[in-house]
Amino acid sequence: MCEGEFESMKAINEVSPSLAPKPWARGKYKNEDSYFMLTDFRDVGKQPPDPVKFTARLADMHMRSVSPTGKFGFHTTTCHGTITQITDIWEESWAVLYRKQLAHMFAMDLEKHGSWPEFEQLCDLILKKVIPRLLEPLQSEGRSIKPCLLHGDCWDENTATDMQTTEPFIFDAGSFYGHNEYDTGNWRAPRHRLSGKLYCPEDSPTLIQRAQNPAGTEEEEEEEEEEEEEEEEKDEKKKEAEDEEEEIEEEEEEEKEEQEEAEKEKSAKH
């Protein structure tokens, strides 16, 4: 676990310096069966961090990272929490690696909780039918997936805002090279704070789109401000027109009343 996190943080820092605490050393204690890892200290602030900055930085890491073999996998075993991941292999196919990953987790569950026929049937269906049907087409008929460097366990408690720089950062990584959506797939789980609409709006641009156009958000804000100003101008003009129309109606009403008074005076004299 310690080696996996050390290598994960090291890989992240090589691609996106400051996105994760820089690791310096790791090792085993002499007098007990425990391990240690030394990294830069980061003062943990707001969790989760600003959605725009955070998603842009995460997408930037995904885009700029390059798998050393051009394949999916990693050079060592990493962990998703306390669960070991099948990452110390290299596969051409994302579907194959993901299937091995999930099969390993299913096996761990069965080993811990015992046999459950219905669950085993469902696992078999997912591994043999669902994964091939959903993932294999992503790398067929000319389509391709880039193996991106992943955090590997990107939920809200593994993200934060640096109190000194105010920039978002990540930690407790269990990295490997895989499909970029692996890092964001669990954000829609209601139990995670990253499932909020700020992070998962249905009509929002993808993380890649945000990173490709980092100024896009500012441009969108400027456009929104311009639209608001235009709306305010329209409202003001509309109000002015209504006021003018009201004044004209009042003047016409006064003239009408004056004419009626004049007519009454004439009638009285006769």
C-alpha cells in the first residue's frame, strides 16, 4: 500500500507538479511491521475544492499524461482504500484491464462474505456480458481510448483546497493508466459530496472541454454579464416607454377633463 501510494504521488507530480503533495521517501520501521512515507505538508482547507479549478486541473493531468508503454496498467500494485487493485500489469484493452480489476474485487468480496449464488450469477453476467458490450466498442472500428494517468480513488475526502495557495490538490492516490472517466465515475453516487450539481451538472461541458479551454469559464461569465446588462437595458427602456405612455394618458385625461369643464361652463352660461 505504501509503495503504491508513493509511486502514485510521484507519477502525479511528474505530470502535474503541485497537484499532489510531493513524495520524498518511504520505508519500513526497524522494530515493527509498519511502513512510513514522507511527503510535502499541505494545509487542508475546503473539501471538496472549487469545482471549476479542480476539474480543470484533473482534466489537465489526464490529457498531459502519457503511458510509458502506451497501454493500460501501472508498474506496481496500488490500492483503492484498503482494496488492492490489479494494476501491476499492462493491457492493450481497457475492457480487459477493467474486467480483471472488477473480477478481483468480486473475488475478494466472495472470500470475505462467503458464497451467494445470486451475487455470483450477477458478477458472471457483468464480467462476461456487460463489460464487453459497453467497453469493447470504445476500442473498435477505428475508435480509441487514451490511457490517462488516474488518481484512482478520486472521491471528495481525497480532494482539498491548499490553505496557502488556495489551489485544489489531491492525495491518497491509487494511480494507474486507464480511461479518464474512471476518476469521475463515482461522483454521481449520492453519498459523495462530488455528486452535487456543481460537479455533475447534466448540461455542463466535459472535463476535457474545460481543460482545452480554461478561459472558457471566464468568457461564459462575461457573456452572461453582457446578457444581463442587455436585459437590464431592455427592462429600463420598457419601463421608460411605459412611463411615457402613462404620462401621455394622464395628459390626455387632463385635457379631456378640461374640455368637459369648458363644455359645462358654456352650457351654464346659455
